[in-house]
Amino acid sequence: MRTCLEVRDVTKSFPGVIANDHVNLVVREGEIHAILGENGAGKSTLVKLIYGLYKPDSGSVRLYDQELNFASPRQAIQAGIGMVHQHFMLIPALTVAENVVLGGEPGRIHYRRKENIELVRQLAKQYHMDIDPSAKVGDLTVGLQQRVEILKVFYRKAKLLILDEPTAMLTPQEVEELILVMERLRSQGIPIIFISHKLDEVKRISDRVTVMRAGKTVSTVETKSTTPQELANAMVGREVVLHVSKPPQMPGEPVLEVEDIVVLSDHNEKVKGVSLQVRRGEIFGLAGIDGNGQFELVEAIAGLMPCKSGHIRLLGQDISSSSVQHRTKAGIAYIPQDRQLDGLVMDFELTENFVLRDFFKAPFARVGQMKKGPIEEYATRLSEAFDVRPRQIHALARNLSGGNQQKVILAREVSRNPELLIAAQPTRGLDVGAIQFIHNKLLELRAAGKAILLVSLELDEIMSLSDRIGVIYEGRLMAILPGGEVTREQLGLLMTGVKLEEEG
């Protein structure tokens, strides 16, 4: 099989860190080549070097035997390299067709709307992607927006496709659709670099896997000749426990009581009369397909959205109309689903992010002035306890990997010793090592008698951690089931609105 891309001994350093250390990679025509590694292993730096966002300090990158020396992504695109970033680069107010041709419009002077719609329609047909070229991008699901990004790449005649964590923001159904698209592209001979942390997806879709750790490539193997356990161990550099060991626990009194609450968003009822309890020493998992009201529900409990009706009680006290600050003082901690938008101030240092909820209180402030010493001491202690890397408390939050950003949020929320932890998508986009760390922290809280409301789109996570599982569909709670007895099939039925007694 012909070699498409070859990376030889590439090194890239930033102040205080070697991101890529003599990295090697060979990608063949017509293969899906996965790159696995923990957050911070150097995966994103590597593909940014290939795509022209960074220049290597040493080493070489060759595309079909031509050495590349890009000064910008524009040159990479012209050479035939296309990249779909984890966070899409689309303009929501424009249509699919307008986004696809943006910057390379046929005719240039006058935008030919009908001609471009037909051009994009034919392009979508060629790559077997069902999408309306005249639809506004802002109205599309995340999965369809991703297809727009892929069409943008092939409109510019890409010979190599790079997908950076493409499933991190997708629902299970959208993941299946993306895998189908990838298989079709492979059948047409298009090589794909697939960056992921999800071992099951890598095992299912890729032909070969390159594992990175601490900036180095540690191995490249044929996917069919290895196991998820071997890949996980190679990523982390030690034996990894892939399955959660959850000791039995006797739940105590209710900490959170939600009674018949209704939540509106854009004048529509997103939560329709939901009632549930979360007890001491219990992880209550909330499962559902994205968009069925689960995140409106947790934001209402956290105080970020008002309730139209119903009651929310914390340790017996009605907090339905209380402010976020009051709920925080009463014992609620919250890990939001979007760590960058809602969990951190990206241009603040870690010191500031660690004390976001308490910066105005002693020992972090006195007479309205923040005290540098106690804040730095606190940040150092949390960074060590929660293994935040690198150990640079004055680093900006945006310069950390996703897994380490999540650890900062977890450290801040858990260190306040909450009565209730709301964890919305706590491991989204994280690698196997970070996932194991966060799962262990949740189980430690459970063992300490805390109440945890876990909301996740990952069924495996819900099933392995939860003592009880509630399933939400179109804003209504379909059922609450024992965590250790429910099957994936039962949850799947409930998630699509089918009651279990109707099965068969």
C-alpha cells in the first residue's frame, strides 16, 4: 500500500515543555490511522505540525514524497491536507453551501447562490452525506455540522483527512453515522488520521494505531492484532483498570429532592414535570439522548435556569428560587458539560480559576483585596492532589489539555466538601487515564456519603457508576431503574421513548 504521509523524527518545543519528541508516523493510502494518547501526550501538536499551524523545530514531514514546509494552514490546504477540528469553525448564520465554499467561492465577484447550492449538493452526494445545502448551519445538530466541516475539506480537494477527536461532542447515533462516513471515504482510497481517546471506537474503525505518550511515539500496531487493554496500558505506561470496581453502598437520607419541576427554554417546555431524589452515598445516573432536557434539568437544579413550576429541595430546604451563590453555600457543587464555556475563565491563571467561587472570602481575600500567598498555596495543593499537569499554577487555563482543564474544575468543586455534586458530562473528550482518575474521585465522594447526580451521554459510564438510573425522553422521566440490573437494550428503548412494558 502506497505511503501518503511520513513524519520523521519531528520535535516541537514550547516554553517549559517538549510537546513532540522525535515523533515518527507513517500513514498509507486508503487506511484509517488512529493516534491514541492521554491528554497532553502530543497528539494535537503533531497534527497541527502536519496542518501548518506550527513549524517543527527539527525533523521532516513528507506528503507523497514531497517534503512540506508550510508557513500557514492555507498552504497545507493547497497541498491537499484537510483537517476537521474538535471545535468547529463554522459561521452559524450562513447556510451549509455558504460555509462550504467560503473563501473559495466560484466566480469570486458575485456569489452565485443556486450554482453553489447545486455544487454542494453534488459534493454531498459524491461522499454519501445526506445534508441540505440551503439549511442554516446554526439550525443543524452537531453531527450534521461535522458533515459540513468534512464537505469543506473535500471542496478544497483534500487528499488526506485529519479528524481531531471527532466523536467527542456527538451522540451515540451521530457516532454511528460518522463511522459510516469514514468507512465510505476509506473505500474510496482516502487516508484518514483519526485522533481519539475512545478505545472501542479505535478498535472498531481503524486499520492501524500509533500510540503517543509524553510527547513520544511509543508504538504503531495493526489494530486487529492488539486489544483495548494493551492499548490502554501503552497510552498510560502502566496497568490500567478499564472496568470500574464499585463497592456496595447503603444509601442514606435524600439530599436532593426534585418535585414535578417544569423548565422553559426559548418558550418551550424542556423539562416536563420531572420528580427524583438523590440520596447520601448514592450516584444517581441520568441517561438520555442529547437534547431531551437533561442539561436544562441540571442547570435548573444548579440555579442557572429558572423553574416555571415545581420544587427543588436540598436537605429538606426549598431552594427553588434561591440564587446560584446561595445554592453553592448550601452545599451544591457543579461540573458543567462545557468546561471551556461554563467551567473556566480561559484567560485566567489556574490560581484564579481554583478560587472562582471563593475569591472574596478568607483566607483568599481581606478587606476586598485578594491575597496572593494563600491563593498560590491553595492552588499548589489542589494541583498536586488532583494531578493537574503541568505543575504551573500561573499557567492560563486555555494552555492546559482538556483532561487537565477538567481536573481543575473537579478539584475546585470537590475541595469545597459539597453535599451534592452535579456532574454533567464529567469525562467528555478525556483519555482513559483521566477518565479513570475522575471515576475514582466520584466513587470516593460516594464512599464519603455525598450525593452525586451524574448526567452523561456515555451509556457505559452511566451503567458502570450509577446505583440508580433515570432515563429522560422529551423532557419526561421515563423510568428509574436499579443500576446493577438494567441492560443496554432496556436503556436504549427508554431513551427512544419506548416503555419497557411495551417491549415486544
